[in-house]
Amino acid sequence: MHNIDELNSIMNEADCLISEAELNDALDKMAKQITNDLADKLPLVICVMNGGLLPTGALMQRLQFPLELDYVHASRYGMETTGSTLNWTRYPQADFKGRDVLIVDDIFDQGHTLEAIIKWFEENGAQNVYSATVVNKLHNRKVDMRPDYNGLDVEDRFLFGYGMDYQGYFRNLQGIYAVKGK
Ligand SMILES: O=P(O)(O)OC[C@H]1O[C@H](OP(=O)(O)OP(=O)(O)O)[C@H](O)[C@@H]1O
Ligand SMILES: Nc1nc2[nH]cnc2c(=O)[nH]1
């Protein structure tokens, strides 16, 4: 159980790196690019829980063409995990074989999570796998691939808000924040 005063002080002292207005602009631009590429493809959109929940909702409401929605839950076991070792707690239920799939997540950090999820869909029969993230963290500890669509670059700090959590909290915030000093 967390202490509400501690959580509130984390939020009050945090630096807001990306405002709601900046997020909305970036999402508008991503949605235009995705519409150009996928509007006639009947894609399956995959939300990567939990962090992908807000970004997927925000993107979906900007995509005015026929699409289907499903979700997966796959996380890295721990920070020492390398490569594509993911702990899957929910596989997709929709039929994605031979289809165009768009994976949506909140952040492209080192990229192991997204890379492994894309590989899984490709190996299991998706025709084309696209990926979209709201933010890309700037550092050089990344896998080789990059998301097809990314909203904004952000500095290399511990972030929360807009899908990302601080100790399980604050995924709901309409901006992206960095913990003070981290
Ligand atoms: O690019 P990477 O270095 O692989 O990190 C990015 C992943 O980390 C977070 O998920 P996490 O596994 O913490 O689970 P969550 O979505 O439930 O927060 C985030 O939502 C991405 O999926
Ligand atoms: N909450 C949170 N989750 C992450 N997953 C990968 N990078 C981050 C980050 O900066 N914040």
C-alpha cells in the first residue's frame, strides 16, 4: 500500500516533459500517417497492456476507418533480461494470420518489448506488422529496429504518465512527467 502524500509529492515535484497539447499534436500527426498507410487494409490494432491503454484509445479515436482491436500483455522479466525473453500473460484472441497488424505501446525505450512482440506476430503468421509508440527515449542502448510511427522524442529519464506508471500509479495522467532527479 502506497502513501498518498508521498505519491502526491512525487507528482508535484516532477518535471512535465510533454504537455497534453503536445501529446495531442503528436497523436494527430501519427494518426494521419497511419491513416495514409492502413486505411484500406482492415488492420488489427493490438494494444500492449498496460502502458498501451491510453495511447491506443487516443490513437483509435483519431482513426476513422474500419479496424479491429485486440490486446496482448507481455512484459520483460526484469531489467537484466536480454533479447526477446518476454513474460506473456495474454496472447491475442483475434485471427491475425495473413493480416496487417498495428502494435501500439506507450514508450520505445530499449525496444526489447516491442521487438519481441513484433517477432512473435511475424512468426505466427501476420502478413505485415507495424508499430506505434507515443515516445522514444533518447539514448544509445537500443535494439536495431525502430517503431514505424513515433510521436515525440524524450530525454533519458524515468518517466510516468500517459500509460507509464510510477510504482503502479499515474498511468492516467494527461501528460508525460519525469521523476525529480531521475
Ligand atoms: O523498450 P523497452 O525497454 O522494452 O521498454 C518499454 C516497455 O516497458 C513498459 O512496459 P512494462 O513491461 O513496464 O509493463 P507495463 O506496460 O505494464 O508498464 C512499456 O509499456 C513498454 O512496453
Ligand atoms: N514507467 C516507465 N516505464 C518504462 N518502461 C521503459 N521505460 C520506462 C519509463 O521511463 N517509465
